[in-house]
Amino acid sequence: MTLFTWAGKDSNLRRLCRQIYSLLPLAARAPTQSNYPNETYLGNVLRKRTWASHDTVDPMPSFDVVSEVDLQEVRNAVDQAQREVVTRFDFKGTGSSIELGDGEIQLASATEDRMRALVQVLEEKLVRRTVSLKSLDYGKVEEASKGTVRQTVTISAGINDVKAREVNRFIKEHGSKGVSSSTQGEQVRVTAKKRDDLQTVIAALKDHDFGIPLQFKNFRD
């Protein structure tokens, strides 16, 4: 009777019971999640996730409003101005000079009258090199050593926070419906549903004087 009872059973009952709870080792179980957002698992097979059409958004036409200065052209203008100052009779003996520094131009001369003439020479050369005078910020004329005077001209580039708010407010007031803008660093990005609306904004910005030179770049359809 005893032999008949055990004949159809496994000789190791403990091993059989363990298989009831886990048919596969933990390391062999199929993963359920991928480390990449565009992948998923179906059973134990890795699949590429296909996004639905409503998940994608077509980019709107846009462009960036920037305020840039070509420093190479500024350097060329300063060099030309200094050469003219050296050869002109009315500047002889005045110690007049024009030097380009790091983001600024240093002017020096004997009197304030000669300083005004020096500024005029500099501006003429800058205009010829298509450098906007709006990018220059003139400091006060100060007394220097040995009875001379000096003046620092700062070269301004980029749209600061104050000017950016002014540009954004102007676009909001003069732009058509669907046109929006936002400050991104030292530039302003303008977007619209239609490219024609962007052209209208550009024309309005060109006609308005913000006190700084503006350029329009990075057009996207």
C-alpha cells in the first residue's frame, strides 16, 4: 500500500512546491519598462513606441529680434579714425588719440573742443563701416593728467531687460491676433500663426526708435 501511494509522486516534494510560486528565476523575468521614453515592452519583446498624431505639435513661424555689433567693423573704423587724427593739422600737438579696448573706445585730447572734433571723426568712420551709432553709449568728458581730457565710449550689444520689456509691449500693442513674443536671454523671440504677420511686426519694429540697433534673424517656417 505504501509503495503504491508514492509511485506517482516526485521524490522531492519541496522542489515541486517551489515551482508553484516561481516558474522562472528573477533574472529571467521579462522587463516591463525601458529606460528610453520611446520604447516599451510587450511581453518580453522590446517595441518602439509609436506616438499618436495628436501628440506632435507643428512649430509656428518665428524669428528672433537681436541687437548685435560687428566688432571687426568697429576695429576697422577706429584704426581709420586714428590714422586720420595723426595726419590732420588741427590735431597736431593736442595729444589726441582713439583706442579700442574691451567693449569700449577710449578718447583723449587736449581740450573739450578737440574732443568734440575727435568724436566727429570717429562717428564718420563708424557710419561708413555700417556700424549703428545707437550702439554707442558716451560717458562724461573728464579731466585727465597734464590738463588733457578723456572720454569713454561704451559699445552696447544685446537687448537688456528694460529694452526687452519695451519691445514685448510694443509687439503686444501693434501685433495682430495670434502674434506673441517672449524674452530669451538677450534677444526676443516672436511667433505667429502666419508668416505675413511676422513681416508686419518687422516693419513696425523698423519704424519705431528703441534707442538701440535691431536686427531680425533665425527665421523659421
